[in-house]
Amino acid sequence: AFVVTENCIKCKYTDCVEVCPVDCFYEGPNFLVIHPDECIDCALCEPECPAEAIFAEDELPDSQRQFIALNAELAEKWPVITEKKDPPEDAEEWDGKPGKLAHLKR
Ligand code: SF4
Ligand code: F3S
């Protein structure tokens, strides 16, 4: 499956959800996740993310491996999102900042 990683947190551009053919993105307060059992590995979302936060599971940087479990866990909890919405006003300021996992709201 594809995995949403740390740089989505507080950026949440939502371009990704528009292209997903199986609607497997789930939305939390400041982050999105992919449901690993629903993703069909089509790879359409990966180039759509302005924050470059989406990776194929087997191409994840080591520092982001914990996001495999986090996507699986949170996809069960959060509601599905299928339409793009405005990002947070300060999304650009947060793009690329380190340590964003500490800001994840569940
Ligand atoms: Fe959806 Fe395809 Fe991205 Fe999986 S790889 S989350 S199926 S767009
Ligand atoms: Fe997040 Fe990128 Fe989608 S920032 S909401 S994974 S477009």
C-alpha cells in the first residue's frame, strides 16, 4: 500500500484525495492517512502531493517507517475524505519542517 508520511501533518493539501479511484483516504484534524487494505497501489496520488508526503510502502525512508502502523490505525478511526478542501492557512510555513509528528492531532 501507499503511505502518508510526516510532512502531510499541518500541510494537508488534500490534492491526493481527488485522484484516488477507491476513495481510501481518511481525514483527521491535521493529517490524512491511507487505508492499507483498501489501497490498490495505483500510484496516482504520489505525484499529486505538493508536500511529497506519499510513498510506496517499499520506498519509505527509514525515518518514516512508523507511519505504516499509524496509517493502518488511524484509517480505522477517521472518516473518509473524497473531495479536496482548502489547506490550513499556514500550510506553506509548515511544509518541510522537521519534527511534525509531535503536532499530530488524533
Ligand atoms: Fe488511492 Fe492509488 Fe494512492 Fe492507493 S496508490 S491511496 S489506491 S490513489
Ligand atoms: Fe497530505 Fe499531501 Fe494529501 S499534504 S493531504 S498527502 S496532498
